[in-house]
Amino acid sequence: MRWLVRLLGVVVLLLLAWRVAAVGLAEGYPASFWISQTLNGLVLGGVYALIALGYTLVYGILLMINFAHGDVMMIGGFTGFFALQLWIGVGWLDGSALWVVLALVLTVVAGMLGSVLAGITLERVAYRPLRGAPRLVPLISAIGASLFLQYSVLLIFGVTPRAYTRPALIEGGFRAGDVFVPYTGIIIFIVSLVLMLALYLIVQRSKLGRAMRAVAEDKSTAALMGINVDQVIVFTFILGSALAGAGGVLLGFHNTVVKFNSGFIPGLKAFTAAVLGGIGNIPGAMVGALLLGLIEALGPSALGIPTEYKDIIAFSVLVLILIFRPSGLLGEVLSEKKA
Amino acid sequence: MNRIGMLAARHGLRTGALAFVLLTYLTLIGLPGRLADLAMPVLAGVVAIFFWLVLRRSPQLGGIYGSLGGTALWAGLLAGGFYAVLTAFFVGLLANGVRVQLVFDKIVPQNLAALYAVMPGVLLSGELSPVGWLRQVGLLGLAGVVAALLVAGERRLRRRQLPSLAALRWLPLLLPFVLLAAVIGLGSPAVTFGGNNQGTIRLLLAMLAVGSGIFAARAARPGGGRRVLWALLAAALVGLPFLLDQFQNSVMGIVFIFVMMGLGLNIVVGFAGLLDLGYVAFFSIGAYVYAFLAAPFSSPWLIAQLQGWGLPVSGPLVSFWLALPLTMVVAGLGGVLLGVPVLRLRGDYLAIVTLGFGEIIRLFMLNLSELTNGPRGLLNIAPPTVGGYSLGNPRDIFLLALAGAALIALVANRMDGSRLGRAWVAMREDEDVAQATGIHLVYTKLMAFAIGALFAGLAGQLYAARQTNIFPENFSLFVSIDALSLVIVGGMGSIPGVVLGALALKGLPEVLRGVDEYRIITFAALLVIMMIVRPQGILPSLRRGRELQEQGGSRADQPSVLEALPDSAGESSLAKKER
């Protein structure tokens, strides 16, 4: 059975390689096209990584898929939008560069705060009462919470998509040879890298991070060692939601709009990324997300299929990974014990 | 203030703050505007119920009525005060010409005016009298008092011995027939397309009759009487379509199509424990296969093919009945095909991959426009016919759905106890142990997927025949979520539960058409609350209910049926183990 699956995997890989060589490369796109697509992919991957980390953190500790994570991100996007409108109203975006940068930073922070609030509430209301229940129960609750968040936002803020205004400072970009590099792309990528680094330091170096890893290994033993498990779980949700909130704001700047269901597809993609890297594994989520961003950006042209099938590519990647390497590229590090 | 007073005050303030959040939420989603002049009393009622639910769970206040009343009053006044300030703030903004609607879609004069029971114009002119604000504080304070009285009364009642109700046990058996009589009494089947209140009430009564019929069928004791009761219930069910009008029948039709689908999913999720989030895939396969057969003229590719073979393209290729085995085979094959790759996956991973499959199939249907006509859909699908008589009207579709659901329920019921059914249960409890006891996992899993898919295909075919036009949007992820939720709400692995779940999740929203906007959030909130309060579902299968009871401990609200079960230690120790 196992060798058959491996054989099938090799066949699929060969088929893909053949398709890329025969169709994608034969199209004769210029090199600059591939480079700019790669850059797009990296930017998208950076945002996916921020969201994917939330899935991975929660899964690592609670062994549950936080189905509503994408919607937590969307709420961050909305909070960021309103913060941005506020700065515009105050006139900061017309001020000097320093004010604009400050406003942008505060927008991201506002998005993070909004998401954190949503994340904590979610944990308290929909997940904590269900701890220890069979695994299907929290998943259903998460699906309910996801719908609830989406349609509450729809009812409260209305159907019309909210358009992010990009300040003139970050509008545009520069040319490197034939390749156009937008400033927003660079900013998004740098911000996500900085946040990921911060997360990595928190998890690896801080006391709470150590507690998190202990709880992920074994909840009851961790509790016996004097760790307040409830607190650690809340902290995990705070970390994951904060990253998602930042991701929501960045995605808002990237797509220029947020609306009530704009968290759903990115959420699924980010989950795919987390699985791709090995869910429960923090570096895995980052690698998986960047890879997924690249696959999505390069895939349609490389395989010579219409871009409408972009989402199919992401889902197919998910399916293929789970069939051929269910533990993901880097494996489940945090939840090894429970696998 | 003494210590208990402090405790009461603190508890009260916290409860009040939560109530304020609840009120704010309800205002932001625009509920007051919908309730018009009744807004404030209804909100106060909601808050009273909320307080009651919170207070009855605070054991530290037990028996001390003084502190209980204090707590509730504190909570009510706090919520009322904050709420009055908040609404006054919004009113102030609106009166000064600030367009709050740019941020909060539902903060419009009409919505807020309902809170003060005045005309919207009064708000904008700023002529509002302070009496309105006092009314808010007063009503919410009153809500606190009412809640305290409720808790106190409930506690007092509980201490008293209630008279035994054993003599009245036959009463629930009568309920479905009483409800049915009410349906008949409420008027003749005139053609009304919803909207009128009497029709809605009839629909609700009809659904309640079906639901209570299921309870009655379950409550009846074994013996000759039970057979008679079941026969009567079946006769009533078959008679129901002839009592309802078109709109009511079409709602019941869709409910029972979802029952068919839910019964199939129940096999996959409830019996075999394979969490499938992409179940809509098989539903859509069934619908599309039938659509291709019955409306080939909608698909450009099929037209070309048929013309190539010199066949006529104007009418359906085969009849509904001939298509049945075909759809079943194709959907079943689809189940096996999608099942093979996920054989090795468990739990959450399986859920996500199946979700991916569901989306992939929908995206293909959307984008393969040569075959499926893309978003424009397949149109003019022929209804089933019998001897030249078309069965396309809502009543006949309802009858067909009833027959289909009954057939599937029968098959599923037989399967539950069969060798295969027991293998599913073993596999659900522990795959490794099941394999060690000689169960062929691959075969067992694939059978679950195939049979589940087959039933969904049937439901899909009937759905296509009912809709006459199908589009890829009809088969979104939400159909999967609906189906899964109705299985879970009804009680996993429980066949009557599926019917109840479908009535609650697909039927009730139709009755609530008037509050269409709030349909999904009500449903979503119910899903979460259900998982917290009663994870085993409305009518749990006996086995499932017991497992959840074991694990959920005191949290789960345990039905009395379960307590009568003999102890089975082996099963529960398996269930306790995480996968």
C-alpha cells in the first residue's frame, strides 16, 4: 500500500514537471514576468504566513482547527480600516512622512487589537466550554462561530466592501530593470517577516513561550509543573489573533478592500499553508505559506491553465500533500506526541 | 456593605456589563428597528432571560433572596444606564447630522427611534424628552427584578415535590394528531405564496406535527399499540402533502430532500465517523448527472456530441426513473473515487481534504462552461412523470422526497445493525483496534463513502428535478455545512434525529422568512450553543449519546433515556480514548 502511494506521488510529480516543461515554459514568457510573479508570490506568501501561524499555534496546543481564524483576520482588517479612516479624518495622512508612517503602524496595531479582542472572545465563548469534548464538537462550534462572525459583520457594517486608501507615500513603486516592484509589496513582506521573527522569539525565548511549548507537549503534565494552562491557551489565541489582525490589515492594503466574507478564502489558503508545512510546526507554517504563495502566483502560468483555476491549485496542493505526506513538509513538531 | 452584599454587587456589575454588550450587539444589527414600538419591552425581555440564565447558575447566591435581588437590580441598572448613554450618544450624533451609517450600517434614525417609541423625525430634531432614557433604565432594572423573581420562584418550586406525571404519559402520543387537526382547521389548501401569517402558522404547525410525530413514535412502548400508532403516523405523513398549499409543500419538499441528504451524510459521519465537509460534491454530482440526462440541450458540449451521433437534442434523453440507477451509480463511484485518496487520513485532515474536494468540484462546474454551461447553469430540467402525468408540482415533489427519505431511512436503519454497520461503529471508535479484530478498513471506509454518496446523489437528482434550473452556486460549501449541521443538531448516528435536524435547520428558517436577515446568525449562534449545552443533538442515537455523556461529564444535559441504559464499560473506555 505504502509503496503504491509513493509510486503514485512520483508519477504525479513527473506529470507536473512534464506539464511545466511542455506547456508553461514553451509559452515563452520573458524572465521579468517570472521574476515579478515570484515577487507577488512572496508577498502573498508573507500574508498567508501570518494567518497560517495562528492555525498552527492553536492546533499545536489544542489539537483543533480554529475554523473561525480567517474571520478573526477579517475583523482585524475591518478594525484597521476604521483606524485608517480615523487617521485620515485627523489629517495625519496629509502630514509629513513621519506622521504617515506612524499612522500606518497604528493602523496595523489597531487591526491586531481588533483581532485579539475577537480571538479572546471566541476562545472564551465558543471553545473553552468544549475543552475535552470529542474532536468533532469544537470543530462544529468553530464553524458556527465563523458564520456568526461573518454575518454579524455583514449586519453591523453593511454589505458594501470597505476600500482601503493607500497614502501617497506608499503608492507606486520602482523599476529594477524590466521588473516593477510596488512599495506596498515590500512593506507587506518586511512587516510580515518582522512579526514572524517576533513570534519566533516569543515562543523560543520568553517564559510564556516556554510554557506554551510545555502545554503543547502535554497539558496535564504542564499543569502539574505549575503552568496555568488556561492562561497559556488564552495567550496562544492572543498571539495567533494578533498576527492574523496584522495579516488582515496587510491583506486590506494588498487587495484594497475588505468585506464580511473576505476572511474565508484566505483562511482556507492559510490553513493549506499550515498543513503544507506541517501543522503545529511554526517554521513549517512560514515555509509552507511562502511556498503556497509562490505556487499560486506561478502555478497558472507555469502549468498553462487559466487563472480562474487559481483556487483549484491551492486546494489540489492541499489534497496532494495530505495524501502523499500527511505530516507536511517539515512534520508536526509540536504535536509529535499525539500523532 | 457586608461581604455577601459586595459579592452580589460585583456579580451584578459583571452580569450587567455582559448584558450591555448583548444590548449593544442587538442594536448594532438593527433589531430595534425591526421590532418597531415593541423594541424596548422585547429587549428588556431578552435581558431578563439572560439574567435568569446567569443567575440560576450562581450557587454562591443560593437561598439568599436579598442578595439575589440586589445582584439582579445592580445588573439591570448598570446595563440600562450604559445603554441609555450609548443610545443617547448615537442620537446626539444623528441629530447633529453625523452620518453614523457610514460606519454602522444599522444605526439609522428609524432603528433608534424604535427604542424611544417615537417617530424618527423626533430624534433628528433633537426634541427627545428625557423620559425615553429613563424608560430604558427603568425597563432594564425591571428586567433584573423579574429575573430575580424567576430564579427565586424556580428554586422554591424545585424544593416542592411535583405530582407524578406518569398517568399522562399517553399525552405526547396524541400531540401530532392534535397539531394535524390544527393544520386542517386553519383553512383549506388555497394557493398562497407565503407572506401571509395564517399560511406561515400552518407551515409551522405542519412542521411541529412531523417533529412531534417522531417523538411520539419514539416514545411509544413496544407492543401492539405501537404498530397502530406507527401506521397512523405514517398515514398522517402521507396525507400531509394534500393538506398544504404550494408554498408550504415546496418548503416541506426541500426539507425532506435535505433529510435524504442528511441520512446519507449520517452514514458517513454518524455511523462511520468520517467527518466529510465536502458532501455537497455528491449532491451536485447527482443533480448534474440528472441535468445532463434530462436537459442535454443546455450543455454546448453535449449538444455537439449528440448531433455528432445523430440523436435528437430537444428533449430529455431518459426519464427520471431510468436516470435513477444511473445517478446512483455515478454518485456512488464518485464516492469511491474521492474516498480512495483519503483512506489514510483521519479526523480534521479528512474534514479539510473533503472540503477541498467539494470546492474543487464546484469550481470545475463553474469553469467548465463547455460542459456545464458555467454560471448560466443547466435549464429546463424535466420533472419526473408517471404515465404522462407530470410530478413537477411542489406537492408531488414533497411526496417523492417523503418516499425517498423513507426508503433511505429504511435502508440506513437496516444497515445500522448489519455486519457492515457494526464494522463502521468499530472503525469509528478505534481504527487500529477495528483492524486488529479483522475488519477490512479499506472496504469498510469505501463502502461508507459510496453508500453515503449514493444517497446524496439521489437527493441531488430530486433537487435538480424540483429546481428545474441548476447553477453552480446551488452547490456551495454552505450546503455541506447545512447538511452536517442538521446531522449534528439532530444527533449524530440517529435517523429520526436527521428529520428533526432538517426541520429545525431548513424548515424553521423558511417560517422565519420575515426575519430573513437574522437567519444565519441565529443559526450560527444556535450551533455554538448547541455544542456547549447539548452536544449529543436533539434526539441522540442511544450509543452516541452515551459516549458524549461519558466525556462531557456534568456539563452535558443528560436525557432521561440514557440513564435507563445498562452500563457498558468496554464501550465507554474506548470512547474516552482520543481517536
